[in-house]
Amino acid sequence: MLRKLLFLSFLLVWSFNVSFSQTPPLLRDASIVLKAASTAGYFKGTFEIVVADTINIDQLELNLGSDADSSNLVFAVVDFDIPNGQPTGMHYSRFGNKIFITTDIFQKHFTYFGSVRAKSLSGTWEDSQRFVAN
């Protein structure tokens, strides 16, 4: 009985420590808005990203593909809060905790698979926010 009580006490203390030592995710939401480009059969996308923290982010990684886990249409790593000097064809803007990154044009597909992840100032990449658009 004492052994069970000690074990349960250990689990309780361990779970309490684990729950308070985790940092909240930097990203809250990510999606893409697609618009027809001036060239027939092509689209332009705007990644819309909502962040929880505008202080601790170093970079954002953007992926967009025509298949799941693909980045054949867009792959870019952009520096957070640096509008100039982004990859060619991309435009960056931020309003509060909402970030908008417009891409260069890419071919039209029926379905798009995207993901965005953030890198903290400590150098750790977060898990990706994934989405599907059509």
C-alpha cells in the first residue's frame, strides 16, 4: 500500500512539473488564400499566419505543395519582422499578431497542402501547423 501511495505521489508531482514546464506554441493558426494571377492557369497565394508571441520568433518556414508533405510549389524560410530582404517574389507584412506573406505565382492545382512552422529565438523549430486548401 505504501508503495502504491509513493508511486501515485511521484506521478502527481511529475505531471505537475511537466504541465508547467512546457512553453506555449508560437503559432496559433495558419492558412493560405489563393487568388488567380494575371497569367492564365496560375495562382498567387497569401499565407495568413496568427502568432501567439511576437517577441520570441526568429524565422518562419513556409511550405506549399500539390501533394501531402510536398513543397514543390513554395518553400521559403523568412526572417520574422524583416519586410525587406525576403525571398524573391515574396512580400511580408504584419499587423499585430497577424502575418501576411504573399508568394510568387505557381501553377493551378485542385488541392494544395501547406504547412507553416516557427523557429524561436533559442533556435528550436516548432511542430508545423498544417492545412489543406482548394
